[in-house]
Amino acid sequence: MKNILLILTALFLSAPSVAADRVIKCQVDSSDGAASYKGMCVFSPDTNGSFSLSNPVAGKPLLDGISVVTVTLVSKGLAEVFGLTREGINSRWGEAKRSQTDKACWEGEDFKVCAW
């Protein structure tokens, strides 16, 4: 029994861990002003630095028609950003670069996503 506990403990400690979701300040803007959100978000991190943002009020969209915004890292300082609609369509917003003035922000051609 002691050996089984040691093996289970070793497996648990060696398994990659993903940080737990947490509520943070966030901002999502479109450059044309059509969509904007500034407030609290559920921040769901991934193991590689990618993350998703959603409204902390269950069932409420983050933006009009958008439930989740996902920032997927593709290389250092470069990401692809997607918006998941309430209909389940994962729409590609485009490429985003990490902001030089605020490292918590990702800036695309016509949008900005910040997670503090």
C-alpha cells in the first residue's frame, strides 16, 4: 500500500499543471468602437501562455454576441485571437502582437485584448 501511495504521489507531482481559472481585470476593444468591454473577466490560462477570457456572470456574453475571447500564442510575442459566438462559431479575429507599452495587452489590426 505504501508503494502505491508513493507511485500515485510521484505521478501527481510530475503531471503538468494548468493554473486555475481566476477573476481578473480585462479589456477587449475593437478599433471602430463597435465592441468594447472593460471590467472583470474569468481568465482561463493554458500551459503555453495562451488564455481565454469570459464574463464572470455565468451565461452572460463578454461582448455582444461573443461568449469567449481566446488568445492563442503561436510564437514569442505573436498570437492568434478568436471570438466564440453564442452559436458556437469560433470566429478568427486575426493576428495580434504583444503590446510594447503594456505586456498584458495583445494588439491586432482592429482590436485589442488586455488581461491584467
